[in-house]
Amino acid sequence: MDIASTHIPVAPETTTDWSARYHRDDIFAIFQEAVTRAQTLQRRILVSITLPVSPCDPVTMFSAFEKLGLGNRFFWSRTADQRALVGTGEATTIETTGNDRVAIAATTWRDLKQDALKARLPGKVPAYTTGPLLFGGFAFDPLTPRTPAWEGFPDGLLILPTLLFHSDEECAAFTLNALVEPDNDGEQLTTVAVDHLTKIQSLLRSQPDTTLLTSQNTTTHLHIRDIISAERWRSEVQTVVDQINTGAFAKAVLARSIQISNTDGDDFNVPVTLQRLRQSYAEAYVFAIQRGERYFIGATPERLVCSEDGLIQTMALAGSAPRGETPEEDQRLGDELLHSVKNQGEHHVVVETIQNALASLCSRVWVADAPHLLKLKNIQHLETPLMGDLKAGHSILEAIEDLHPTPAVGGYPRQLALAAIREHEHMDRGWYASPIGWIGASGNGEFAVALRSGLVTGKEAILFAGCGIVASSDPESEYQESCWKLQVMLRGLGGE
């Protein structure tokens, strides 16, 4: 059954005071209808109320949400397209385990949104993200033994936030979500919702400017330690190269991690880190998901898949080079990357694998004629866009299951590469290089590959970077490439 949509008439906008603009009676009417529906069906009903609000810096909202006291938060933003999602609290969560973690999540989400009540108060709201929306991600490999560092990050986790702020280039809105039981009281539900809106309005008025905090923030002094020594990591890369040259597999992506400590003695400032990443990497997906004291944070350039009105969009991203210190050097390095036999071969495998995965879900698939350069602040990549018309009855979550892990973050062939990673990486990736993003009730959604990322806990952090190992890989060159990639989060945390 399609989600019901209810439009409640309200008085014309006369003030920017949310508690006056969005009358308690209107919200009560929606909750009361949800209670009636729950009683009729004798089961809980998902209700989602969206109301337009004034635009706000998403990092400022993320900071204010901490003081709202609803619990865990998440953040998702891409500066280039001015879209942002900031959520807090958990109306409900979908937690899954094992190899079927994505498929089980898709089934649970389909059941949860059945007979849901979606209401929108009049006014302009971001159409792409309006309505109930889940945010979360999936572990890179559920067969890798889990370590305590990733406690709270299961094989699969999708969160329906209690309160979601979402914005685009034109407008912004709040969405309130709740699961309404047959015996719930509409008046009590309304009181709680209005209290949240009133409190967040007050918090935002007193919230400091996060952009100003970033510009005034001094360099953080970091102690950096390889979790696995550089010598050992290079040795494992050489072992994988030898296996590839004997025909065991074509490619495997080996990641490494480093331990970071803030020697100034303070906890890392998560909002300031997010603001730094947004300012430095406008084309990247900047994300954070909180689980208790832990934050998984990153600025990834790689989209896994996007779905909008039945059109699937994805990209192949493989092959890397540093940026030059002068325009001439930068052009030379880019030209070398475009004509590198090693990088072009690695990139072609990724394009072909993604194209084949989309073919099973789409009626038509388009692939760009040739890769182009994606230039980021300290690194550049080969990128090829792909698009497809999604077949009726399929969803973005199915695309995730078919696409992840791409050869760009896992290797090729997939299962043989994953076996090599388990044997030679000697670490728990957790959610590093995994799908992270969101899906809405309408089918729209977007997931990225969680690269250029780290797990931050207090004054400690673990940062991750990986390299695609092929027959011609040189261990020292791969090690240097991983160092370029680690710079994204090192700078985000305030390091030089």
C-alpha cells in the first residue's frame, strides 16, 4: 500500500517563530489520525510530519541537536549540491547481521512503511528528502571478526530519527517521526513533538557560529602511530602482488590504519571537524554517525549509488595520483594518470563490474565514453559516471547488495579478493569502505562508499586508507598513496 499523504490547513505565515507558525492543533490532528489508524489496524503505525523552517547551517544544527538530548546523531552533506541531512534520536532502528544484512533491511523497511501516515504542513520543503527517511550503513565484510573498536556499528544499521533537519539549495524543513501504538495518547505525542521544536529553536538562537569556530581554531597537535608497521604492510602488499602474478586473482584492495591521539589533551571537536571537511572538500560527501561516544566520520569522493525518480546513478572511481604544487605539475600528474596503463586497467575492471551489476536491475544502462579526472584538494582520481533506468519493483537497497563491494574497494573477482583481504589486512575495517547513506519512503536515496574516514572516540581516532593492488603495484608507491589519502582526515582533525 502506498503511503498516505495528509495536508493540514494552517494559518498564513506571519512570524518566524516556529511555535507560532506551526500550531499545536495541526500537529495534534495528525497524531490523532495516526492513533485512530493504529487502533483500526491493531498495530503500530509510522507517522511522519514535515514542516518548513528557515534555512540553517547544517553543522550548527548538528551541534544544537547534541544539547536537545535525544541521543545519537547523524550528519550528511555535500556542499557542491547544497543538500544536507541532520538527524537525532531514534524513532526506531533496523539492525541486521550476516551476508543477508542488506536484503533483510530492505524487507523490514518495506513492512515498516506499510500504511504509514505522511503529513506535510503547507510551505516549501525539500521534495527530494521529505517524508520518513532512514539513515545508516553496513559493515564492509560481515565475515571479518569484529573488534571492540566498532562496538555499536553492527553488520547493518538503518535509523529512523526522531527529528530530522533536511535542506537543499532552496529551502529547509524539519521532519518529526514516531511509531504510534493503538493505546497511545495523541495529546501526549503532540506535547513531546512541540517541546522538541520549541527547544531546538531556543538552542539555535544561542548556538555559536561553527564557521567562525573553524576559522579561529588553531592547529591540533597529533601523535600518529601505525597500527601495523609500514614495513609489514609493504610486505603484505608484495605478497598480494606475487599471488596476483600467479593468477590467484586480478586485484585486491589492502587497507591500513593509523592511531591518532590529541596530545593537547582535549577531545576532538566533531562539529569543527565536519566544518573543516565541508569547506575543504566541496565535492565530497561529508558524513558522521554517532553511536554513544564513538563517531564514524569522513569526506568521501565516491558515490556508490543514487536513486531519484526511478533513475539510478553511480560512478566508477579507481586510479589515484597526488595533486601538483603548481598548475603545470598538477596537469602533468593528471595527464600521467589518464595515460597510466596500470591505473586505466584497474579503472576498466571497476567500470565493467558496475555496468554488469546495473544490468540486472535496470532496463537501460548508460556509461560515459571515457574516464575524466576528479580533482580533490590533495588527490585526484579517474572517474566514470554510469546511469540506468531502475526496473519497477526494485530499490536502491538491492543495488547496494549487487554493487558492494566494488572492485575499487574490494577487488576482483569479488570473493577471491575478499578472502585475500581477510588473510593479509590484519585489521577490522568495520564500516570503512562500506555503504553509508539514506533511503526515503518514496524510493529516493543516496549511498556513498565510506572512504577518507575515521572512527573518533574522545581524544583518540583510528583513520583508514586503502590501495588497489594489481600485478604491477609497487609496495612503496602504494604506501605513499595511502599517506595522501590519510591526509583528508588528518587535516579534518586539525593536524598540519
